[in-house]
Amino acid sequence: MTRRAAPLRPAQWALAAALVFAGSWLRIRGAQGEMWLDEVWSLNIAKDLTAWHQALWAVFNDNSHPLNTTYLHLVGPDAEPWAYRLLSILAGTAGVAAVGLLMRRSGAAAMFLAMLLAATLFPLVNFGSEARGYALMALCAYAVFAIVDADPPARKARWAFTAAVVLGAWSHLTIIPIAAVLALAYGMRRRQAGRGWFDALGDVVRLTAPTAGFLSLYILAFLYTIRRPGAMVEFGGTTLHCGPGGCFVTALDAMARFCSGGFGESAVPGIFTAAFLALTWGCVTYLYREKHARRHLYAAVFVGAPLLFLAMTQVSTQHAARYFLGIVAFLPLLLAEVVTALRYRGRIPRLTAGIAVLALVTANLWAFSQFQKTGRGDYAAALATLTADRQTGPLIVGTDMEWQLQTVLNHTARRLGPDLEIRYAPSPLKTVARPPWLVLVKRKPWNLPADLCLDDGARYERKSLHVYWGMSGTHWGVYRLSDAGCP
């Protein structure tokens, strides 16, 4: 029998609209500021397209999220940063509303709590306000969840499932593990509804067959593309490295840390991963004990998907905290289910859950306030330092990260000083060349000292420091060759 939600009263509709508005406002505010490396990189890929549809089938680059790249191509090369981020803002805002729709069956309290968390959780705000495909992927993941959660299953569920997964994969490929485990959970739910094991397996096959067929065609397109001269196929090339705990722990640590306010950057490796898994697996266990209708779905997302990611990191060193966004996108739903259930467990559980929610929302709003101070980096200010006393001729800059610096600095110069010629010299840290300017690009600000003394006594003095706070950006230190050598 279909589970129906109680109709919302006008005041409840108003509260839901206010939460969607709050989520939208945070994302609009988060979209202010300059574009960082990955956004500019995506824009450069979009500029190279000769037709809008090429990004969907002919460009295989791990920084190209096809739907987002298509959108960037359609917007054009000279728009403002907010215009490039508009698609993500809309998708992120729609995600808040989608969470509300998914939680209607769990009651008004659970719905509002989930929407509040979806509106304010910093990773969702961060990736819902930059010109990348993650917000679209999360929205498609919500659609996949809704399809497998339907009771009874929709008549054309497999086509809706295929559409959601395909659009999600064109947004970011990390939806595929999420969809895979949710498909298995769909089979468990069909088994729970009285279907035999083979019948339930057949339901899973029917649900996923069109999706598997499309993905097979996509793989063939990839194999065809890489055999063409000049094919745009590129993977890797960033500065990501696995930490002491391994790729899985390094990535999940960062994501979990920013879910709780971004504190503890120098904490013991694995502590945030352990806390995240303990929290989510504990919540899933509680839902199983309560025989919650969605227990298999939450187990798939918070147990199955991380284990699948862990297996994937054993064969690939490509990792990033953002790859876990498809899992974290469901954290508001899971926490809302458990917190609202604890209301009926007595005063102490109710008070504890309330304090925990208040602390979580406060920590994430604090994280957003820190993010607002720096954005994803202040690259225009760095360019202003480099050109402050420039006379004539090209600007000559050395760097330890030539491709990264060149990508962002050239983009910034085109926007702010189109007549500026920049030449990049080899880094004086690696060669005997001594360019007048040096820009160091680092992931940690403490790796940018006030002065640099080279082996031959040459000295670079730091003229400005440009930092960012959050999950997207790089730290820049701008140095000038000093007439006075090192002591």
C-alpha cells in the first residue's frame, strides 16, 4: 500500500518555502568571489568545444563534468563568475526542496529538520555554489533514491531510474556507486515485500538493464574517442596526494571535517572518518532495530557506498573529499529520521538530539562565515601585487606550480587586464634562473614563509599572502626578488 503524507498546513508551506529560500541565499552568497582552479579549468575545456553536445560524448577529462561543461560553453567565455555558477545554485536550491519532498512521508518535523540541514550543511553549500557538476549529481541522486523508495514501484521506474543515473553521470561519475548500491537495496525491499530471491533479483535486473545498456554505449564512445587523433582524454594532473591514512581516509576525513564546521585540520589522520562512520552506521543500526521502512536504502548509502569507495581506492590513487558528496547529500535525511524518532524516547534522548542538531547547524553556519571571508581565493589581489610597480613589457613570474598558476592567473588577467602579457619562468627553487617575481601555490598556508633564501644566497621577500578557507581553492604567496641577500 502506498504510504501517504499528511497534507501541509499554510504555515508549514511557508516554513518550507523559508528553508528553501535560506538554502538559496547561502548558495548565492557562496557564489560570490573569483573562480578557482577547477572552475577555470572546466571553463577552458568548455571554450575548446566546437559544438555544445561534444562534452556529452567526445570529451573525457576528469575535470569535465559534461552537463556543467555544456552549460559553461553555452554561457560563453566572458561572463561573470556568478553566471557560470548559476546552474549549480539552482540545482543546490532544488536539492533542498527535493529533500523536503523525500521526507514528507516521515512527517513534518523530519521534513523541516532535513531541509534545515540540507540548506546549511557546508559541503552542500560549497559545491552548490561553484561552477562544477556536484550539485547536479546530488540532485540526481535524490531522484534515484525517490525512484527506488516508491511503494509500490512506479510502472516505468526503470526508465526514470535510467534518466536519473544518466543525467547524474553526466554531472559527475560518483553517482554510479550510489545508484548501484541503491539498486541492490531496491532488491532487498522487493524481497521484504514478499518477492522470492530470484524474483527480487529479476526486479533489480529489470530496473538497471537500460542504465547498464547506456553505460556500455558510453564506454564504447570512450574507446572510440581515445583512438582519434587529438582526442580530449585526460585524467589526473592535480596536486592531490594520499595522506598517512591512505586515499580513502584522506578524502573522507576532509569531507567529514567540513560537515562538522571545518575544525581540526591537524587532527590525527582517520579521526573524522571514524567519527563519521560511527555516527552513520550507528544511525543505520538504530533504524534496523526499529524496522524502519527505509533502513535498506540508508544502509546502502552509508554502509555499502563507503565500502565500495574503499575498494575503489585500492586500485586507484585518484581521490578527493568531494567524491563523497553523493553520500553526504543524504546525511540530512538520515539524521532527521533518527532525531525525530528520538523525540519519543524520553526527555534525555530528546534533549541530547536537540543540542546535537543545534551544534551541527551552528558549526556549519560558522564554517560558511569563514568561507565568506576569503571565498575560493583572492587571485585578483595577487595580480594587483604583481603589477603594482610594473612599468612596460611583459610580467615575468616564476612558480613551483606552473600549470596551476598559469591557468588561474591568465584567466584573471584576461578579465581584469586584457593587455597584460605574462611570461612564466622556471622556478628559482629548481633552477638557477632568478625571475623578478615568484608565486608559490600551496595547499597549506603554513608552507608559505615570509622569506625564501636560496642556496646561492638570493632572497625572495613575500609581498602578499592570499589564502582561502573551505573545500575549494589554493593558497598563494607572492614574492619579490630582493636586492639584499640572505644573511
